Amino acid sequence: MKKILLLAALLGGAGVLRAQFAVPVSKPQRPLPAIEHVVVISVDGLRPDRALLADMPTMRRMVHEGAYTFWAKTTAVSITLPSHTSMVTGVIPRKHGIEWNRELPLREPVYPLVPTVMEMATKAGYVTAMIAGKSKFSTLNKPGTVTHAYVPAEGSSDNADVASHAVQIIADYRPAFVFIHFPDVDAVGHAKGWGSHEQLEKIEQTDRALAQVFEALDRAGIRGSTFVLLTADHGGAGLTHGVDDPRSRHIPWIAAGPGVRRFFDLTQLADLEVRTEDTCATACWLLGLPQQPYFDGKPVYAAFENAP
């Protein structure tokens, strides 16, 4: 198959934005043709009850325009890197192998044992992007698997930095799949506590960053053809988040876009428990990518008006 070779690199003091790999020309057939773009946004550390208490007009608009649950579940370990890896690979930490939560002084970088949705989409011919606020997300940026990636070179950046790069990438490339990670809610949770007034203020600031992403989609002319999913990697209590703690495991899962049920609470379906691994499976389904036999997640078909 004829291929187009894309090469680009931009190095900055805060992080790395790069693209370098071959992309096939043809793309899969999507099950819902009206959805041409998929954006997954994770607010690190966003506990559902705090989201509901905060002034989050952008999130609330998504709730009214889409399908949602505030009872979705993250991984049992409830920590950032393993949980985000499960979010984008569709499998539990034991399967993807990323069971630590910090940068390790390794001679060679270590990547998940199974492909991320970014890698699968890139190999299928889609333009993909990842914009993350913590340097340890370089684990999800295996060379050749993400078309356009921004990850801080060291430590963490902030929501403003993430939003700025996300807005620019959407404007310049209109990716078919985008993963965006906002770090600030988690940072203030560890510093001031989950449920603190300071964290509530940061959640409200994060909603304004979320609004910038929607504005970028509008300016790019793709808002009407984009599925947006807002979720989190974990919640927390006190100054941390704990293993199999309900306050850490429950996360929001809010979907909006063409063909999505409007103002539909997914908890009306008693036999449906949305899990973070379902995020990858749902994104793959929307992009026409195969449901891998090793997936622990499955598409959340109930979120859509016309789905299997």
C-alpha cells in the first residue's frame, strides 16, 4: 500500500511536540459516519461529586447534550499512569504492564505491552494527537504511534499549557483522534486535599480550559462531526488516592456528539457499569478499528441512539 511519510519535530523548553512515521492512505469504515473525529479528555483526579458541586458550565452542557454517568469506574489501583494506560489500551494494568506511577531511570524506555488507541488509529491511516500535562506520559508516546504529541520534558506543566497546545494542534491538523490530559486538579488535590476549596477552584478553572477545546473545534469547523468524551483517571480523599477506595475509583464519563443520546443518564441501565477500559473500546468502535480479543473494555453502545 502506498504510504505518505510525515516528518516533523519541534523542541521547546517546556516539552516536546513531534511527528515522525509512515501513515497508510486508506482508512477503515466508521459505523457512525457523522462522527469523523474523536476527542478524549481526562481531568486528572476529578472526583464526580466535586465536579457536580463545582461551577462547570461546559461540563454541564455536555451532560445536557449527551449521555453520562458519574458512577464509572477506574482501575483498582486508582493511580495516574496505570489508569490512563488502561483508558487508552482497553486492558487492565496487569495486561498492559505499566504498573508504576513515575518516571523510572531506565536505559531504554518502556512502553505498554499492547497498542494504545493512538497507535491503532495511526496505523489505520488517521491523524492522531496526544497532549499531556505530565512527563511520565512519554510512556504512551512510543515513536511512530502518535502523529502529533506534546509531553513536558520534565515534571508537569499546567492546564493553560495543555490547552494552548491542544488548541494549536486542533487548528493546524484537525486530528481524527485526540487525547488530552489536564493535570491541575490532581496537583492541587495532593497539595491541598480532595474536596478542598482550592481544588474546587481548580476544577472550575479546568472547565474554562475545557471550553477552549470546544472553541477550537468550532473554529476548525469540526465541532459538528466530533465525539467528545470527558472522563478522569481517578478521584481521591485526603491528600491522595488509594487502591480500591470508592472515593478514588469512581470517575465521571460524559459523552457528547452526533448520534449520542441527549441528557441520558447511563445509570438507568442497571446492568451497565462503565469502566475506564471502555473508553478505548468505544473510541476504536467509532473509528472503525477492530475490537481486539484481549480487550477488557467494550464499546458503550447504550450512549448512542442507533447502535448495536
